[in-house]
Amino acid sequence: MKLSKPQSLILFSLGQFYQSINQVLNDKPLKLSTSKIAFIELLLDSGMVSKQERALYKNIEGLEKKKLVEYHNRRIRFTEEGLKELRKINQDYKKFNDLKKYFHEEIRPKRGLQTTID
């Protein structure tokens, strides 16, 4: 399923948020959830999202139309399809983060590096 970049970011953010708040409940049969407005406020407070509140609402509604998230008792949650899409996004981001870590560690190339003056 093709998602826009903002939709992918929102889906990833929701997954990270739920993972962080439910981490302390891993061994319990409980799960925390949030409302759409509370999640949007968290996104806006993070400073990582440049969208306005209304645009975030529209992107979340787009995720709902694609049946990736749903509402149950006014709480936003993932559908099975949404969890599959989240796994794909996490795999893609993991590849990027792994490459970033690799290049920031001490690299010893097999061939010598060339220094130039710009």
C-alpha cells in the first residue's frame, strides 16, 4: 500500500508512541491507548512535525480510510493491516539507522582515502 511521507511518519510516530507507553506493561494483560486529539497534541509539542493541526487530522483520516487505524471508544488503534504496514516502515527505518550507525563508527576502508582541498 502506498502511503504519503506524512502518513508514514504519523503511522511510525503512533507506533513508537504506543511502544513507549506500553513498555512498562509488557508482562501485564493491559494496554494503554490515546485519543486522536491527545496524539496530535503530542506530535505538535514534539517539534518534529511541521504540519498544522488540521493537516494532521486529515492525514490520520487518510490512514483511517486506508483501514490502517480505527477508533474504538474514541481511542485510536492499529488494524491488522496497519500493524503490517508499521512493520514494513520499521524495517525501512531500521536499514537507514543501521547505515547511519555504520558510517559514524570507526570505518577502515580496504582502499586508502584521498584527501583534497576545496
